[in-house]
Amino acid sequence: MKLSLKRLFGRSMTGGLDLAEAPPPPSPRSAARKTALVSLAFVLAVVGALAGGYYFAMRPVTLKIAVGPANSDDVKVVQALTQAFTQSKGQVRLRPIQTDGATASANALAEGKVDLAIVRGDLDVPKNAQAVATLRKNVVVLWSVPGKGKKRGSKITKISQLAGHRVGVVGRTQANVNLLKVILQQYGVDPAKVEIVQFPANEVAEAIKGQKADVYLAAGPVNSKITSDAIAASTKDFGAPSFIAIDSADAIAQNHPIYEASEIPAGTYGGSPARPEDEVKTISFSHHIVARKGVSETTIAAFTRQLFAVRQQLVTEFPLAAKIETPDTDKDAVIPVHPGAAAFVDGEEKTFLDKYSDYIWWGLMALSAMGSIGAWFAGYLKKDERDNNSHLRERLLDMIAAARKSETTEELDQMQAEADEILRDTLRCFDHGAIEEGSLTAFNIALDQFHAAVADRKAVLFSLPQNLQRATAQFRAAGNA
């Protein structure tokens, strides 16, 4: 049953006037409307909180990645990845931080200056580093040059013959020198008896032409342009080089887990006859993309997913991108895998709902409980107001019986005025939410009965002669005295 508050006010009969004709006084919103607005505000707040949480969780995250040296293949690949990530509008973006090399990149990660780094697997990996992907594998290439003129010496075909000779190492990094020493020690050659010289990659061809070394060592991908150009320079000036096999590669890998036994396929460096003519055994090591241990699992999982999603897009411009591989997820891996990368590799990556469903559910439960407690507390605070209104309604029912026995219109007018006050109090309680619409309906029925009783009694009193009314009133007053 829908009630009209205007209709209830219109029932006031004080002075015989219909108050419904007068402009209604301003009043607060009804409790129902207030409740609806509060409920709507609550729902919007919850939706806003969920939307804000979703945006916060899914907003793009920029990761700083250390890579070097300048103009290296690693830098070019990372720059291409940065552009691809930006164009794909993925969750993760990259910000390259250029360093002097893999060692400097590892130090930057150890100091917490970056989130990701490209490091060599045969260097000291920071304790806070965890593997995300294998960027590429590098093989060690050893070859000897016959020489010309006075510098022409006996042909070197074995590592055990290197004592007393000069070995040229391509690249300025100390890591390649340390790698050569590991190989020499495996064959019982004292590194102190081998003269080691280093050449920058852009000076290798000139060093070979000037016969600055008897044997050369290069470390890089199988199809490395630097290695290919160096071997081509050797062939141009001195004829076909002799490739030196590392037959103890398995033993080196056993003693130094950071290395792996590998092979250089026949004909890798072209030429006719093929260079090398047969498969050459060697060792390899990897360049890894590692993440700082404190980086979020969710963020690294997203980075790994995006990395392998754009890998094929980069193959045309950077063939090395095809060599990007997933990390070793074994527990005894040399570099422990990051949990985020492991989740991607194992297919256990969690969605937004998987990660936050428990929080959302408990949050909704907490809000529901708080709403129930709040409703109970609000009802408890209005208990006195509700009890007072119940007493006023009982008073209105008593006034119905009194109106039927009233002997004068003045008494009826007084009761009408009191009923008006009860009506105002009741509507105020309804606006404040102290009583429900059902209670207002019951009050309306009582008010209808009161108005009917007053109207009937007035009709009876108006039908009696005035002297009889006065006599009856005097008689009743005397009886009460």
C-alpha cells in the first residue's frame, strides 16, 4: 500500500480547515528515498573501489633494464623489445639503462638501481638475481693463423700447444680472458706461459693483418657477425684458418656448471672449402635476462608473456631474437628462476580474479557485515523515538473512544489539535527512519478511525439544541466533581 504524506496532513481537522489546501511545509526526504540514495552511493563506492583496484593492478608498469656495452647486439635487441612493448600497449614497458657491459649491468641489479639486467652466465651473478629468460647462447671459437714471413711458425691444432704462444682475445671484457684461462687449466697449460692480448671488436681485422697473435679466441652466438668477420679476415690474409676443438668440453661443463658442451656445425662461417670443414667441439655459455628478486611475480609473469609474444616479430630485424628461450626451472639451476617466469613457463600464471578473488570476497563479506552492524546500531539509536511513537499511537486509539463520548465541540477540537501533533511526530519519525512504512499504514488506519469518530460525534452534537448541550455538559461536569 503506497501512502501519500500529503493525504495524511490533509486529514488535520483543527478549526475545520483542510490543511491540504495550504502549501505544505518543507520536510526532510523520506526514509525510503534516503535509504535508496545511501544504497546507491554504497554500490557506486564498491564499484569504484573495484574499478580502482583493477586499474591499479593492471596499469602499465615500467621496468628499468640494464644492458651494455653501447652498440652491442644486446643493446639493439633491448631497444627493439622496448619499442615492441610500447606498440603492443602491454602491461609492462621497458626503460633501457645503458652500461659498460655485462659486469656493470650485474652490479646495477645488485645495487637495486634497475629491475632487469642482461648478464653473462659465466660471471658472478648477483645474489638477488633470478632468471627470466635465456637471451642467447654463446660458443667459444678458437682458431690459429699460419702466419707469413718471419712470423710463420708451426701449425697449432691443439690447445696443449698454446704454451709459449700469443693468444688474441676478441673484445675488451675480462670475462673472455677468464674463459680462456679455464680452458688452459683444463688442458694443464699454465696461463702464465701464454701471452694474452685483447683487441676491441672493431680492431680485430687490423690485428690479424698485423699478425699480432698466433691464435684467436672469440665468444659469441654461432652466427655472430664479429666472429664471422674475424675469420673472414684471417682467411683473406693467410688462407684457411685451423679451428681448434675443445675436446674436453664435457669435463669443463662438469667442473664448471656455468658452461655447457656444445658444437660448431660444419660450414658455419661459409667459404669453399667450408669453414670449418667438420663439426668442432667447444663450450658455450648463456646471456640471461635476470630480474631483481623483489620485483612482483605478477609483473615478471607479464613481462615474460610479452617477451615471447613479440619474439617472432623481431626475428626479421634481429635473427638472434629467435634464440630467446625459457629459463631453466629446475630447482638445481645455476641461476634460480623467478617465480613469475616459472608461472608462465609451467602454465600456472594467475589471472586478476585468481589473484584477488579471495580479497574481493572477504572485502564484500566485511562490507556486508559492516552494513548489517551499522543498520542494527542505527535502529538501536532510534529505539527511544520508536517507543515514544508507539505510545502516541496508543494515545490516538484512546482518543477514538474519548471522541465518541465527548459532549462538546471544544473537547473535540482539542483532541484534533493533539492528533495533529501526533501526526507531525509520526511523520518526523518516518522521515528519520525510526518507523517503517507498515507502522505508518497502521497509524493511517487509526487516524482514519479518529477522524470518523470526531466527524460522527460533531454531527450528533450539532443536531442537539444548544441548551441541551450545555445542560449535558454541566451535568457531566457535576458528576465528575
